Amino acid sequence: MAATAPTDFTNSVVVTDEVAEFSSAVVEEMKSHLVKYPPERKRSALIPLLFVVQRERGYVDNAGANFLAKFLGLEVTDVWETATFYSMFNFRKIGKHHIQICKTLSCKIVGEPEITNHICKRLGIHPGETTVDGKFTVTMVECLGSCGTAPMMQIGFDYHENLTTEKVDRILDSLK
Amino acid sequence: MEIKAIGCEPLQLKRMHIEDGHTLRVYRETGGYAALKKALTMSQDDIINEVKASALRGRGGAGFPTGMKWSFVPRQSPKAKYVVCNADESEPGTFKDRYLLERDPHALIEGMLIAAYALGSNVSYIYYRGEYKYLIDIMDKALDEARAANLLGKNILGTDFSCELYTHTGAGAYICGEETALLDSLEGLRGHPRMKPPFPAVEGLYACPTVVNNVETLTAVPQIIEMGGIKWRDLGTEKSGGTKLWSVSGHVKKPGVYELPMGYKDMEKFILEDCGGMLRADKKLKAVIPGGSSVYIMNADQIIGKNVTLDYEGLVAGGSLVGSGGFIVMDETVDIMESTKNLTEFYKHESCGWCTPCREGTDWLVKIFDRIAAGNGKPEDAQLLLDICDNIEGKSFCALGDAAAWPIQSAIKRFPEDFKKWLTKNTNGN
């Protein structure tokens, strides 16, 4: 199974002129970010708005990037230049639930490997992969600021701490 | 997980266990915003002088004197001034800011407003690491409360001072904790550090005078204004004023966030008593990284019986640094080659890629560690690792290069047996 990281950019984007459309509520949400910055500095809203695009489109795609370029008065290359730097942006579809397991030292020395092995065995995938039913993607990530409650994982934006294999099973059971 | 003060009254941790401590109502009930009221009657110079007198040093990791940083801002400049809070907390082993942001957001708001007033700023930002999204939501609610109470926005508390505060999200990049990379990221760019000088105080956000301070640095400001700089300083020592938060993790019974007076005696007692002692009674202390992964790793024989004081001078004398206070305790089950490999992978992942020595060097270091961990280490690898570290340290735009080198240099020096074991055994049979 291909283990391409969700953030891998090359080979996954087909560039066209398509521009995404968003509801007026979402556009208002985007405008609410714009007001925080000087009017001649719209690019400051790029990262907050990339998150909105990712939420609405599933990931940062060609049409979403084209929209942001228009909305912010940027070149589309400016949008990709920024987006590709940051680890939290995905450039292809990933699983419904993104399981991000911290692998950094404080988690590693209090049981992360056991948790990682348990999750990967239960889901039948390796880190970097997505389950065949599209429900889960597992990624190893760096320190999430949860070292006192290690080992831990972040699913989407939610923190799950003080993990045991039993707790992991309860969490995964509860995810639709 | 523990959150408590030891050896001092909780100041930073004052509201950690109070129900609804994150709300404006409880913040005010516990004395909040009295410091802002007082500050608005003081001159800008007087506020900056109190911060100087406090001996407060940046709590993010670099430890630069805060009052001095503030005094570099040219307040006469016609350009806008900015105060930016660095809430990008990403240094491995560090999690103190997370709890300040979660349980006491108004303390940060008050600290930033006092800083903004002192520096002539009317718009300021809190830059959060992207993974801390739930904390941004908490702060946005607190900011709305402050606006509704005339504590934020136009004519604060009926004075001439107007100031807006906004949250801003990062998107997963440790390097954006470096203050100039943070500013580039805030401008919507890739997070590359800038050449310094010019420093942010002169040319920062949007090329305007900017002060970037850590969360814990800014939450100390209301305390300093309320009790006076000297009194705050004297909670600690003359050169290391006030109190500091230590994020304790690893092989102790009671990991958590501890507030200690600067100059706390001593590191051995802190580990073996205050933090509950070793996690497993039969596994002895082997190593400690006291200030976040970037500082020198310490051998237990540099701690036990050595009276290492927990402040800036004490840790330097003891062989490491305060850094971010990310205090990682390791027992004898940890292989120091493997722990160092783990951190080297971190720096390679997080290198922004701008400077050749760091970009290429961290990648090469990981490749060598991979080869060693696969059983193909050679005796000359220790010197090879040190040579590469030497080609990175001090030879890049920012401290990430140094941060990648220091763990390896200190680990090889202080745990030679752990490396020897990998570099002389050879599972290939050669």
C-alpha cells in the first residue's frame, strides 16, 4: 500500500483554472479573519484561510488555492509556496479521522511504541497510510505539548492523553 | 497530572484549579485587571523600568532580558508598534504555556495590554501553534468578554488608550517559535527566520517596531506591575528574578507543571522528592534534559550530590541551561544513542531548509543514526557526528542549527558508553 504522507505535494495536484465556490456563511467567516490585519496586508490571512479551505474541501486542492489567490489578491504560486511549508495542510484526501501520534522523546520513553503498534495492528495499516474504508489515517507527529500526560495522540484537532491500549480501543470504537 | 507551586505562593499558577478561572468574572474576583488599571496611570518609561528592575528574562527559551527588549522599541517612530505573543509552544518537553492559555487566558490579555500601553501599540496578536486550536477558541471567548467590559478596544477603561488583540493560527512548524520566523508566518509567508540585525524591536511585523514575547513572560507582567519590579525579582534571585514554570515529564511519579522560585535548591531534591521520585523504584536516574530538548543533556552524576540550583546561573554552572524549562527525566532503561536519535529526527523534520548547514547537516545526521541503529555503526562515527555538528553550530541564521548540534555533542561527551556499545558491536559480523 502506498505510504505517501498526506502532506506530500508532488504528483497529487493537477493545476487548472477551476475556482472553488463557498457558501456566503463561509465567505463571511473568511472576511472575519481579514479584518484583523491591515488592509494592505491581506496575505496575513492566508494560513487561517487555508484551514477554512481544508475544512470545506477536505484538503487544500487546486480549486481552493485558486479561490484564495483571487480572494487575497495573490498569485496562486504564493498560495502554494506558503501552504507547502506547513505540516498541518494536506494536499490529497485522507481518512475521516486523522490519528496523529506523538513520537517525540517524552512520549517515546513512557510507552508510545506500544500504543503505535496497537493502533497500527488494529487498523491494519502503517504510519503514513489510510485504511481501505477511508475511515482512519495514521501519522507520526512531533511534540504536541502534552508531555506530562503521555503517551498521547491528536485526532483531528482533539487531544487524547494518558493513553493505554484499552483507552485507545474505547476511543476508536466511539468514532463513526 | 500535577499543576502546583513549590517553595513559593502560586503566581503564574494562581488560577489553575479555580472553577471557571478562565472567565472574566472569576479573573476579576481574584484581583485581575487591577494591574492594568494601575499601569494606565503610569508613564510608559515607568512601566518599562519596573520590568527592567524585575530581572524578568524571556521564558520561551532564549532568556533575553525582557525590560531591555522593550526598551529597544523606538517609541517616537511614526510607524505602528506591535506586541506579538509567542504561543507557538513546540520545544519537546515543554507544555507550560498550554495550561496558562487553557485556564488563565485573561492573565495573558492583561499582560499584553500593559505591554501594548507601554510600547505604544494599538493592535497586537497572539500567534498560536496550529495544533492548539482548542486554546484559540478559549482565548477568542475571553477576548469577547474583555471587549464587552471595555477592557479591550476603543478607550480602554475610559482612557485615551485604545488597543485591539487578535488570535492568529500557525499550521505545524516548530521553527515558527523563532521570533522572526514567527513574524514571517504571521505575514502569511513560509516560516523562515530573518537575518538579524535588524531586530524585531526596530523592524519586525510589517517592518514596524515589534516586541515578541513568550506567553509566560507576558503573564508575569501584571504581577510585576502590581507588586513592583524589585519585589517580584526578589521572589527569585538578583540575576534570575521571579518564579519559573517547569514542565516535568518522563520517568517520575508526578509529571506536571511546577512553579518554582528562581534559585530553587536544588535539582536533585526537585526530582527525587517534589516530583515524586523515580517512576519505578528499581530503575535509577540516568539522565535529565532540564530546559527543553535543545539544551545539553545532563548525566545523573552531574545532579546527584551536586547542589545544582534551578536558575539561569545555576544551570549554566551545572552544565546545562534553563531554556524553556522542559524538564525530561530519564531512568536507566533509556539508551542515550536512541534518545539522541529521536531528537535528531525532530530537528531534521523541523529544519526550515533555508540554511545549507542545517538543512543538509540534520538530514545527514539522521542517516548516520539510522545506520548506527541498524547495527552498522563504526568507531569513527562518533567523531563524524561531532564534525557534522561543528559544521552546523553557529553557522546558520537561527538557533535551530545549534539546537540540533547540542544534544548530540553533550550526549557523546557525557554518555560515551551508550555510544561505544553501538559503535563497536556490529551485527553484520564484520
